[in-house]
Amino acid sequence: MSYYLDFSTDDHVVAPVVSFTDSFTFEIDASFNGVDGSKQFILWNGYKDFQKTFQFRFSSGNMEVGNYGNFFISVAIAGFPSPVTDRNLYTVELTGSGATLKQNGTTVGSASGSFFTSSDTSGSFTVGNRHSRSLFIDNMQLYGLTTITDTGDNRVYTFPSSGLTLPEASSSTLDGGLPNFPADDSQWVFYAPPAVTPVKPSVTNLLATSARLNWEQG
């Protein structure tokens, strides 16, 4: 049974502190209904005054990756100003020497440079708003969430059919909280995985297979 997490106006996920030094990869599998490219925070890690604060957002028709006060990747949203509605896998890779933004496995933006300092303290990350502030993303459907770090703080979040937590696969201490989500479980929406279409063998292949079997059997 497959479920996604449906966001409305003020919903967001708050996860425990992510520990990383100079390498952090974040993957989010999501779709959006009516996100128009205005300032919509998809991911916020850290606190607003930390150099290591990390952001992935939609803003003014662009997908942007940056830290506090500096967006070093900015990629135009395809079809803007039409709303973003497709389901996509967004991957943000950060290292000590640069950053990369991928959409469905294809690199769409990159930047070189050292964007974080090891003396900064990272914080808990939020999905769907800016550090528990009043800047929420509207109408997001979250299908998957994964983090990989250079400190081994790797997480795969799972999607149940009920409850007010987003469970982490390896440890309940890493579960994400769901502030402002409804208590009636209406945020968990069932969806059917894509159907696998069987390949119909061609007549030529069937004849070839039959002829080979007849030859092998003498």
C-alpha cells in the first residue's frame, strides 16, 4: 500500500538535527498543485543566522539553492508562470567545493565554491516552510524524503497510512514531526503505483522460439 503526504496551507515536516560537515545530499520526491513560483520554501536546514543554513525553494519563477543571504544556484522553472504540477525527484548535492541541483537524475544547475564553514552549527530541517515561520509552501504532495551526509547521518523516511509522524526507516529517534497536520489522518492519501505494461511478444519472436525448440528437441 502506497501513501503520500498531502500538504495544505500551514502544514510542514520538522525533522531532528542533521549532522554534516561538508557533504550533504537531500532527495525529495514531490508534486505540487498550483505552486506558482513565488517564494515557496521546500527545504530549510539550520537557523536563519547560520552560514550553514541551507535552503531549496521556488522563488519568482526559479528553483533556487542557497544558504543565508546567498543563492548560488538559480534555475528557471519550466513553463513558468504556469503552476508546477508534475511529480519530480529533486536532488541537492552539497560538498566542500560546490553544489549541484538535479531533477529526475538530470543536472539542471551547479555552482563551484565553498558555501559552508565547519565552525557553523547545523540545525533541524523543515520541509514545507522556512524554519517554522509563516512562509509555507502550498499544496505539496510528498512521496519520498532521503538524506545522505559525510558523517553517516543517512535517513530514509517512510510514508504510513496514519499518524502525526513521518517515520525514519532505521530509528524512531529520527522520526519527523508533523505540526499543524489534521488529526483525522486525511493528510495520508493512497495512490496506486504505476502499472507495469506487459510486453506482447511479436509473431516473429514466437515463431523463432518455436523453431528453436523444435530444433533442440530433434
